[in-house]
Amino acid sequence: MYGYNGMGWGMGFGWILGIAALIVIIWLIVKAVNYSNRSQNDNDKSALDVLKKRFAEGEISREEYEEMKKIIES
């Protein structure tokens, strides 16, 4: 009457929803782990590392870099 004893859509495509849910859960776990690792790495940088990065990216001039470096190293 309903074809396959009434289990057409539920049994036929239900496993796809389960796999999709599993993929979403794994993706969320990976994103959470990557976020925590990134925030820990940002906290591990020294002031001199941040200064070097700012100079390399052109945010500060050579004079500013030298001046700030002297302050940090003293």
C-alpha cells in the first residue's frame, strides 16, 4: 500500500541525515580546536615579535621600530 511497508523516505534517506549531522558535529569540533590553538599562539608572542611584525608590515617606520626596540630591550 505505501511501498516498502511504509518505510520509503524514512529508511531510504534517513541515513543521509545522520551522516550530515555527524559531519557537522566533526566540523564544529575541528573549528573549536583550531580556534583555541590560534588564541594560544597569539598569547605566546613576545613584545619584540609583535614589534617585528608591525615593522615588516609597514605599520611603523624604521625610527619608530628602533625607538620601541630600545625600550623593550631595556
